[in-house]
Amino acid sequence: MPPLSSQQEAKSDLDRADLGGLINREQLPSGRADLEQPLVAHSQRERILNAMAAACAAKGFGATTIGDIVEGAGVSRATFYELFKDKEECLQASMELSLADAMGRIVEVYSPDKPWAAMVRDATRAFLELLASRPNFARMALIEAPAAGGRSLEMYASAKRVLQAVLDLGRNDPIEEQGIPASAGRGALAAAEQLIVGQILAGNSERLPELLPDIVYIVTIPYLGQDEALRQSREAEKLIHSGA
Amino acid sequence: MPQSSGERWRPPRGRHRLPREVVERSQRERLLEATMRVVAEKGYGPATVTDLTREAGISRTTFYALFVDKEACFLAAYDETVERLMRQVTSAYEAQERWPERARAGLEALLAELAADPAQARLLLVDVAAAGPAAQRRYRAAVQRLTPLFDEGRDFAPGGRGLPANASRLAAGAVVGLIADELVADRADNLPSLLSDLLFATLIAYLGPDAAAREVGERTR
């Protein structure tokens, strides 16, 4: 659905060891501090962010009112306005928290020594599990925030560029000579995104991890070819069923 | 505000003897078209029932006789537009024989239809997400409508049976995503030139990169 605003299709210049640097350049939160701390409602701020995500999931960001949020969070209006200027700022804060978590998970499995396909698989798996564990935030981050425009949309586009850069590490020169369009990686990412969004809209967020084999297939196929992509996909399937 | 479309036939004002259903159908059609125009222009949130009735040239009473609220009206307008679009795509698809050519023709029709009305295209594929959960589900259904065009790839592909069950959804997702990128970047006029990229994104899910590149090279040169 939403955009990848940079349309550059250049070969990734992402240094394998420098994912953190790229995340910073994209001005995304990379706060590993949030990693260990689940979104349990400790503070008022967190309660508000949880209530925001829940209200968005129920009625959409557009129809969500400050009243819905403060009621869900069990805080006063005054408290809300001490912490946030308006609904948009609250959405952005919620988006920041979600992205910090997602980027944290990806940085965790990202290693210069790991084969590319294994890294992509592990990162995708971690991402799907994160989304499945927080369905309201998944919906807010992937569907409502990009549609809301402004800073939320910018953050979403930045996150997509980071994922694209990770995928493009698998790109090697010969494939461009074989007539494979420069947009192939972007198409693969879009396919994965739509599959995930579709699953969330169908109300099946808890089953997102089951999409791993299909996503591994589509994001590796432009770079590794069909036979190897199918093999990687079967590996991913085994991994899910073994529960390892 | 866009001008009310003068292209559509309207029943003459004043006393006339047209059957009631004909009048109602024409009002409904006008309203649905007006709704797509107004929402594409103003956004779903800011658009009011008054905006819709004014653009359609109908009364509020007529509006509420047809729909309970703005959302119901928008959902009907969205569905109708998708329906019309899919008729074009399907008939282009069915006019060809071999699957890669069928896919190419379907995608070409899709791009032509979307490029003809960029504001509406953006509403259909991007801004619809801002219209609430029910509209988002309609969007999902619209993307699903594309998958039958791709399912045939399974019979065409040499290793079709072993492909992921979601192959057609992956292909549809890539197509829609690449189009949305272009719309968001305000490059709707560039849509027709996306054909070879979209065809590749469709074929690769079934045939792999090499065969997909060969097919695209042969068809679109």
C-alpha cells in the first residue's frame, strides 16, 4: 500500500557491518533499550500508546478520538495533553516505539558472518513473530500510520528503505545483465508487505509467522533463482514446524 | 472542487414520466461517481455528506434514502469502481491465449485505467487505508480480485504444483505495491511504462527470474 519514497534502484551500498549506521541515517529509532521491555502498561505514557493502538485497530486512526484514547488508557485528558500535543503526535510516538522494536529485532539477527539467505530468513521470522505478538501495534504500524501521512509515513518509508538495503545485499552484478529489472527487489518487498497486510486485515495476525516460507521464497527468488528459493522456503517451513 | 460531470445523462428537471427505478438508478450512479471524485480530492475524513450531495446534484433526502451514512456510500462507490476496473482487466486478459500474454494484457489494461484517472487511482490503492477498517477490508478484497489472473500461472509453470500456495497473492501484492509507489510519488503519467516491471514481478513468482526475464524481453520489446 504505502510508498518507498526513494526510487533509487542503485546497488545497495550498505556495508554489512553498518546496519546500525543506516538506521541512524534514516533517522529511525534503534533503541535497543526497548527490546527487553515488553509493552506492558507500566507508565501512563505506555498505557496511552497501548490504548491508541487498540482504538486504531477497532475503528481506524481517522475515527479515533482523544476521548477513546484516554478512556482506554484510564488517564485524564490533562495527562494526555501533558504528554502529547495531539492525536498525530501520539501516533508518531507509537510508531517510534514499534519501529524501535522492529529494528532492534533485525539488528539482533543481523550478522556480517551469516549467509545472506539465512540472515533474511531469520530477520523475517523475528519480524513476523514481533507482529504476531502485538496485533494492535502491527495494524497501526503497517496500515494506519502510513495512511496518516506526515512524519508517521516518513518513518514507514524509512523502515522500508532499511529492509530494502538488507535485501539488496543479496544482489550481485550478473543478474542485472540477465535482463532482470532494477525494480525486482522492490517488487519482492512489496509482495511480502501485501501478504502481511492482507493477513492482518483478515484478522489473522496471530498466524503471521506461518507466512515465513512464502516470504522467504519471494524475497530470495530474484537473487538466488527459483530452485534455490524453493529450497530456502522448504528450510523455513521445517524451521517453523520444528519450533527451533 | 471538480465540476459536476456533464458527460452523464440526467433526467430532465421538473415533471417527467420516467419510471421511478430509472430515476433512482441515475441518482445512485451520479452519487457514487461524485463520491469517488470528492473523496479523491478532499480525503475521506474531511469530505461531508453535503459535499457529496452538492457534487452529485441530489438532495439530502435522496442521499439518506439510498445510504445510511457517508461510510456506506463510500464503500458502495469503492466496490463499484473496483468492479468496473476489473471488468476491463478481465476482458483484456481473456482476449489472449497463452498465460504470459494474458497476464500482460490484463496488466496493461489495469495500468491504462489507473493512469486515466490518477486521483481515483490513488484513492483506490493508497488513500483508502485512511477511510477506516471496513474500507481497508474492501481494499484487501480488491487486491484479491486480481489473484485469479495469476492462478493460471500454476498450470503454465513447469514446476507449478510445487510452488507456494500463496504465489498468486505474492504476484498481486508485488503488482499493487509497485503501482502504489508510483502513485505516491505523483508519477501517474509514468504508469504505462511500468508494464514490463509488473509483468516481470508477476512471472517471477511462477517461472523464476531467468524465464521471467526471457518472457518479458520477448513480449515488450
